[in-house]
Amino acid sequence: RLRRVRRSGCLRIAMSQQINPVENFVSEFEAIRSTLSGDDVPWLDALRRSGIEQFKGAGLPGPRVESWKYTRLRPLEDTTFRPVTPADREAFIDQVPSVLPTALDCPRIVFVNGFMRPDLSRLDTLPEGVTVEPLGAALTRDPEWVGAHLGRISRFEGQPLVALNTAMMNSGAVVHVRRGVVVEQPIQMIFIAGHTEDPVACYPRNLIVMEEASQATLVKLHAGLGVSAYLANAVTEVDVGDAAILRHYRVQSENMQATHLGSLHVRIGRDATYEGFGLHIGGRLSRTEIFARLQGEGGHCALNGAYLMKGREHCDNTTVIEHTVPNTTCSEIFKGILDDESRGVFQGRIVVRKDAQGTDGHQLSNALLLSDKAEMDAKPELEIYADDVKCSHGATTGKLDETALFYLRSRGIPEALARNLLIQSFVAGALDEVKVDVVREAMMNKVVHWLPAQCFLAEEWTKE
């Protein structure tokens, strides 16, 4: 690119340096490959090399890729991110952020800038039959078991960011719930980033394996501290076995300079249930891709979420639910609040294969614009190859209901509080899909603290 430079009354043309992110990531991989977890495991080394070759050949996705037409990876084009180092794990954390109340005392595994912090984690209360450990520890303890699951659900062909994560994965948790085990307490996975002097990149790779007839609730939090820029390129693989139930709740609360790129891949077995919910309330750029595949009759998939953006934040939720066998169900409800110059994107696709007769699938996207400069792009899709199905989709974008606002104000409620009550009610329509009471209440509490021009909690008003 050319830029004009005026110096001492003379005008000259200078060439501005432009970052080549693909070359940077490839060179960083070669520099740190020997330090990555499992570098002495042959199958993992081959997987990593295959991933970097796929990424090198495909490059970063851009607007020419249909699923990326609304989101551009500008932070990766104008910022050079270095890989995290062991020194970054020593960031001072005076209090571990949490989704759930601290009094609940649930098991948790905590990562700081990509490295597990045993001093901040608490895993001694896990019940028998449940294993939660860092990816590196799992590779050391039982590399063959990890190899039988890692990379089996996600595919990086056509997914360059998944390919990059596959090559560079340097952290993450492995959760294994054995057959018939019911975990009563939620398990938290907490990823803390920030407090670094220069931009860093972290590549968490999570593996969740639910064996037959097991049940668990996982709560994952990505939290950004400080004001430093960073990249989180996270991939999670989930295998929900026959008749198993997984409630998987995610909160993305990165800082204002962060880039969060998440990819979630789920396989759902016979009579199994996967209930997922994502709350997004931060980040310069965040994009979450979810690929769920129903592979057993009687399986159910619920993908729901809410996002609250302000400033110039950008949030993209892209989902694909694939029905491959008869008599499966799915539901999606996403609700967004966009203020200032923020932008939201929802791309949801339900695919019903030829043999998937009796499919019942529903999808809904609603967005509320609090500013004339906010923008929402919605693209709901149905792709149906069977004839005995019941499917629907819909999308709406609008502003606060002036009639409802007037009604509340006529009852003596201040305007700021009246607006907040309407926003809370709107988001609650998505949060109602969270079946675990303590998680739903904790998420609503985060929504309340995000609300603009907050006077006092709506709960206090209703008590009066």
C-alpha cells in the first residue's frame, strides 16, 4: 500500500509495511513446534503438520467465502501476535473470574494466557468416574486414548482457523465422563487472557467425551483482563454418547482489544441430548462457529445464545446443525442487543439429509438495535432433502417498542430503568432455554450489569 508523507515542505511517496498474517503464523509454528505438547507423539506431530499445510494452502478466510461475507479478520491483518510463553502464565490474578457464585464451590480448571494454573484450579472435588485435566497431561498419561478422539469430530478441510488451531494447540482441557456417571455439580473451565505487554496468541483445544448414559453440566468462561490485545483461537470437540446428556454453557467476556475465534464441533448419539448456550458480552471481534451432527435416532440438539455488543464491537454466530438419521430434533434461539456502532451477525443453517425422515427443527433469530448506527446481518437457512419433516426458521431486527416504553413511563418508572426492563425481558426469552437455574440466574446477572444507564436492578423495583 502507498502512503503520502510530507516532510520539510516536500511531498514524497513511501511504501507502508503490510502484515502477512499467514506467513507470520507459519513461521511461528516452525519456531515453536518442538515446544508444543506431545511433540514426541508421532500421530500428533503428523496431525500438526497436516494442519499447518492446510492453513498455509487456504490462508485466512475472507469475504469471497460465503460464510465469511459479513466478518473480516482485520485484527489479524493489522496486528502481529506472538505465541504465549511460560512467562505469561505468571500474570497476577487477584481474583479468579467466574460465571457461577463463588459460594457454590464447584470444581474448576483455570488457564492463564494458555497455561494451567494449579494454584487457581480446584479439581479435588470431582466425583469418581470423571477426569478433568490439561491437554498436555492427558497426552502424557494416555496418548492413545487422546488420539482415538482428538480430531475425529472436527475437520479442518475448508476450515483454515481450525487447521491453524490443530497445528498450534498449546492448551485446553480434556473432560472425560465415564459410562453411567451423573455429575451433580457444574464443572467450570476458565480461560483468562490479558496482562501482557505485547499482543499474544493462544490456541486452546478442548476435548469433551461423554460416554453412554452419562450426564454433566459444563460452564466455560473466556475472560479478558487488562487492556492488551490478544488472539484466542479456540476449538472444542464434543462427543455425546448414546443416551447421554450434556448441558454446555459458554460465556465470552473478552476485553475491548481481544479477538476471539471459537469453533465448536459436536457429535450426538442415539437418544442423546446436547444443550448449548453462549452468552457474548465483549471483544473487539468475536466469531463462534458451531457444527452439530445428529447421528443417532432420538437425538436432540439445542443451540441457543445471546449477545450484547456496544462501541464498535463485532459478534458473529454461525451455526450448522446436520440431521443424518430419522427422528431427531433441534431448536435454535438467538437474541442480540446492539448499541452504538456495534455489529451483529447470525448465520444459522439446518441441514436435513435424505434419510433423516421425521426431523423436527426450528430456528429463530431476533435482534434489538439501540442505536441508529448499529447493524445486524441475519441469514437463516434450511437445506432439506427429505419429505417427511417439520422445520421452520425466522429472523427479525427492530428497535425498542415505543408503546411499551410509554406504558412503563406512564406508571412512574424512570425512562432509563424502563428501557432496561424491556431489554432484560427481551434477552430473557433466550435465557429461558438454560435449564440449570443457578447458571441462568448467573447469566442474567451479567446481562443486568451490562445494561446501559442502569439506575438500579429491576429485581429491586419489582420487590417494591
